[in-house]
Amino acid sequence: MNRMEFMIQLERLLADIPASERQEALEYYNSYFDDAGPENEASVIRELGSPGKVAAIIKADLRENNERYGEYTERGYTDTRMKEDAQMPQNPREARERGRRGYHPSNKQNTAKVVLLIIAAVIFLPVLADLSDNLFGLLVSILLFPVILAIGVIGATLGVFIGGVVMIVIGIPTCFLSVPGGILCIGIGFLLLAIGIILLLLSIWICVKVLPWLIRVIANGVQKLFHKGAKGGNQA
């Protein structure tokens, strides 16, 4: 097998990897053949092994996307999963230059992932911000619901009591002008006072029984939610 046959087979075996990676790999090995010179062509092929071996190592490195497994260096393509190195002759200055440059297929893939993550963050960040605001508002509403309920019931009780007292006060002097009208006002006043007493008892029951129960339920729910989130974070 000569250099041309080796490179043709290698190109055919690398047909299923990205074109840019295939082109760089082919250029790399072509340059090594050039550096070695025609007189060392057979030696280079013997050191590299078969094109299938070289192609298999390159594909494995691309699949695993882990640059520590293999790279092109001044010693050729070194793979820690293999017991042997593909060492190719070249002059020291070019070897140092290629060693600094290297060939890391995974670097480009990692860069592409970072770019995609940045684009996704820019697109979805406003949506996530609105969602977090809505969730925060819902959480605050749930936490304030017991307080709002208690304040509403107490306010209604005071309003009914005040209305009953006002109607009685109005009804007493009205009796001197119109007995039926005065009695009607006083009756409405006492009815409002009775409703106020019922609301007062309801307010006491809500403040003593319902309000503490609602607070416990909400507190337990929030505690379970944060505990589940912390547990999931620890497992991750």
C-alpha cells in the first residue's frame, strides 16, 4: 500500500463524520507524509497501521467527545485507550509547532454547545422571568389569603354592628314623628345587631379555628415544596 491508497481508504472510512473534521484529519496526515518525505513513506504507513485503525480511533474520539482520550500531537495520533502510539517521523521544529496546535475534535462541539445554550438563554429568559413573577405573585396571594379572609369577616361584622346602632338611633326620634316608621327603623337596627352577633361569632371561630389551620396547611405545603427541591438538588 502506498500513500495515495492509504489516504483514499482513510477518506472513504471517514465519510460518515462531519466534513470539517474529516478535512482537518486528512490534511493533518497528508502533511505528515509530506514532512516524512517520499523515502519514508513506507515507514510512515507501517507505523500508522491500517487506515481502518486510524479511522476507528478518530470516530471513537468524536463519539465520546472527550479530548483527553486522543489528540494529534508531534507523536502522531495518541489514544490512551490503545497500548501503542502512532509515531511518525518529522523534523523537531515542525513537531513542536504541531504539538502546540494539536487537533481536538471535541473543542468545536463544546463551543457549539455553549453557543446554543447562550442563544436559548437569550430567547427563553424573558419567558422565564414572567413565569417567575407570576409564580411569586401566586405564592404571595396564597400566603396572604388567611389574613385577608380574617380582615374581611371582621370588617363586615363591624359594618353590620355600626349599621344596626345607626338604625336604632334614627328609629328612636322617628317614633315621635311616625310610630310605624320609627318601629321599622328600630326593628331593622336590632336585626342588623343580631346579624352582627352571628358574624362576630363566625369571626371568632375563623380566627381561632380556621385561620390557624390554613396557616399550618400553607406552611406545610411550602415546607414540603422546598424540601423536595433541596432533595432533588442534592441527588443531582
